[in-house]
Amino acid sequence: MIRGIITDIDGVIIGDKIGYNSPFPHPDVTSRIKQIHASGIPVTLCTGKPHYAVEKIITDCALNTPHITDGGAIIIDPITNTIIQKHVIEKSLVMKVVSAYLNATMYTEIYTQHGYYIQKNQYREVLTNAHTHVLQTPPIIIDDLLQIAATEEIIKVMPIAIDENDTLRLRTIFAAFADRLTLSVASHPVAAPHQFGLITKKSVSKKQAAIDVSTALHIKLSECLGVGDSTSDWNFMELCGSVATVENATEELKRLVTAKTTGGFIGPSVDENGILPILEHFAL
């Protein structure tokens, strides 16, 4: 019996059909998630986005539960404004990382609990506007990114590569910090072909965040359904007793889900509201 759901957002409940399932889920998806949560099965969103970028989804679905945001750097219930976990990167380390990417002229964003920043001379109309759409929040544009890095609590640094080939440069720069920080790379169809690096404190992961959420909710992960669309989502999904993905997921993730002898299921594409057949399959 499934007693809880942990699900990724982009590519699972949000697609790239603007006005249909972007920037917010289709109304049928919102309605079903709200209904399931109200029935006593808590739904936790798990995303690399900041909580203020998904707050409307949380509010529309009335999800008064802990949510995994910023790749696990913050676990928060925005409805009650309760923070379960917050992982801040050491200031001196933030300064070094940001300097490294700025010196390489790689577009870089830094994130606090309440907003995100870009440097004025890095503003790119297409990229900045695309990411504003994805996050539903514009960046705070400042003259000197290092000034904010030195004074604010930074929970995430996000260097953005031009395309998949440019991720080699992104990863090469990060290599000098790999023993102290964690990096994951993801894409978003609305901002293609850009690749988004997500740099957090070393201890941060969706996996650990899922463990923390299950503890807070007093529900075993073996009793949860985990849903994602990228191989990196397996980081938390593999802990769940039941797993599912959508047709638009990476081939590797679909292989992992299919290989699970019990509780594995692949639904239709996100643009066909594939989460709904997934929920039906698990009698939710």
C-alpha cells in the first residue's frame, strides 16, 4: 500500500506546452494531486528549483507537506513557512566558485532562500527570459555578484552552459571543488539547448532529502511512490518501494524503472499528462 508520493516536477507534471502544462501543470493534474493529498496520502514535490518558483503549484494543490527544493538544499513547507532543512555553502567557497565561473565568462546565478541574482554584464535576453519563465520569478540584477556572495547566505550556485557540449567546460571548472561541493546538471525544454549546473553543499542530495522528508512525515520510503524523468532522479527514487516515470524520460531511467521487479511502471509522456495514468496504475 502506498502511503506517500515523492515526485519531480519538470518533465513529470510540467511540460513545455505553454498554456497547457507550462509554466504550471494541466488543471486535471492539479486536481488529481490535490484530491490524493486531501485523502491522506501526502505528496512531496522534489525539484532543483527554489521553493518560490513552485509555490503556486504547492498552494493550488494545497500541499501542506515538506517539499524538496534546490536539489535538496532546502526542505520547506511554504504554506506554513516551516523550514525542515537548509544547507548553506561556506562564504569563502562560494566566492571561489563564483569567481571561477565568472572568469570563464560562464553565465552564473547564485541563490539565497528568498531570491536569485545575476551580474548585470552577464544579462542575456533569451536565456534570462527563458529561465524567468521556468522559475516564474525574474532574477535580481546587480553590478557585482561577488558582493552578494560575500554577504548573503548562498544555498546554490548555478552556472549555465551554452549547450550539451559546453557542459565539459562547466564540469572541468567544477573539478577543483568536487571534494567540497556537489554538482548535478540538468536541462529544461523551454530553455534548450542550455544546460543548468546545480552546485550545492557536499552533503546535499535529493536522496538525503527524501530520507529527511520520510522521517518528518513518519512514513517509510518503502511505502512511497517515487516519480521522476531523469537519471539523476533515481538518486531518490531507488529508495522508494514503488517507482514510475514517463515516456519522455531518459532511456537509462526507463531501464532502471523497468528493471525493478515489483512496483515499476512507465506512463505516457508529460505532454499527455502521463502522471494521471501513473496514479491510476497505483490505484491513487
